[in-house]
Amino acid sequence: MNPIPLTVGVPCRDEGQDFSLFAGGLRDALKSLPPELPVEVLICVNGSGEHFTKNLTSVVESAGLSDFEIRFITSTEGKMSALKTIAEKRMLRGFLAFVDSDVVLEANVLRRLWEVLESDSKCMISYGQPVPVFPRQPNLIHRLSRVHYAMRERAYQRPYFHGRAFMLREWFFDDPEPTPANAVKPALAKRLKLHRGPLVDDIAMSLMAVARWGAVSIREVREANVYFDPPDDLRGLYAGALRVALELQRLNFLYPQHGQLHVIGRIKTSHWWALQNQPL
């Protein structure tokens, strides 16, 4: 039986970051895949100029990624736009993986995510375990984040997958289309930018997957480590939490037919309550 092919999509945007560590990790992860597995890699430059694409091409070549089937494509600005463009322009029709360009992959990540989907027909999304990399002299925010990640299994069960590195059995994001609730006041809908549809890929796709296939459709692969830099200050920590809370509430308006799925709709912040209770 022929192995299910794999498309790896990488949304990239010029934010002044160094791509060399990411490129090296991606190279090792691709090399760890079964040699008989058909694989393509689409690097989608979104919202960045031609000069950035040329520099990125140079990094890819110096990292040894040119040994693989690599294609550069472009999309309008935004990760969501990049994901949709990758899904549309891929040549292979098999599993579809997405990897952020600001992480470092352990060599087994793509192989383990692929193996989980290949072996478990109930799993629709497999995702890597996020591992924060703290500096040698951590500040107070780093210490708080370290406690959070050390205690997360006991403290709560995450109701949505991490979008830093994940793999889909099939592309399903465009279905269903958003149908905003009629009760949403126009001013609130404008403030929340409901006309733009979902804005955070992993949260929106989690909601859709659970609505269609149930909570068993999402699985974290603990041995597939994805390393990332956690926030350095309180602003970054708060911005991340606010982004999640607001998107969860936006999705409740955009997809009222999904109802209150598990604990997704219960996450709120003081900022959201202030927004919700402002006179419109």
C-alpha cells in the first residue's frame, strides 16, 4: 500500500527574524520522513516584498532544503490568507501540515504527526507539543510562563490545538462559511471585525473540528517537540491571552450553530467584559 503523501506549508512574513534555525530544523524533520513518502514544501510569503523572498531563498539553499521539493508562493498579508493559498496551490492530495516560521522543530515532528494520522482514523488533527525556550537569566514573566507550562496538565485541559506545527487529515477550513448571529449589534460586529471571518487559525479550526468530528479528532503528540520563544514582557503575555479570548468570542458570533462546545466558550477576560458591556 502506497503511503499517504504530505504537503508541508510554511507561512512567512518579514518581521526581522532569523530563519536559519527554523530552516535547519525543517531540513532535519523532512529527512526523518519515510524515504518512499511523496513530500512537497510550499513556503508562502505573505505581505512581504521581493527582496525578502530572495533572502529567504538564500537561507533555504544554505540550509540544504534545496534537496527537497520546495516551491515559493505568495499571498495577501496574514497567516490565514497564507494557509488558504497553500491549501489551494498544493500539488499533492494527502495530509497537509503547517509550520510556523519562528519555531524550531525536533527532527521527529513531521514523522510522528504523519504516523498518528496514518494509524488513527479518528484523528483529524495532530499537533506538536510546544516547548518554550527560556533565556539563561529569566525575568519575572519568564518565570511565570515556566510555572504555567510546568503545571498545565494539572491546571486545565486546553480546548484547542496549538497552531505552531500541526497536520490535517484533510483541508476543511472553508466549510462551513460564517453565519453571524442576527442578534449581534452592528457597532459590536464592526468593533470585533466579524466581516473578516475567523482570524486565528488554530482556534477556528478547533471549533470546526469538534463540531464535525468531536473532541477525539484533535490529538497532541507529546513526543513531537516544537520549540519557541515565549513572551518577554507583560504586554506580550497579555496580548496573547487577549487574542485567544477575543477570537473565541468572535467565533461564538460567527458560528452560532456550533453552540457552546466543551469549554471553548467559557474563556473570558476583563477586557472582553468591558468591551461587551460598553454602551453601543
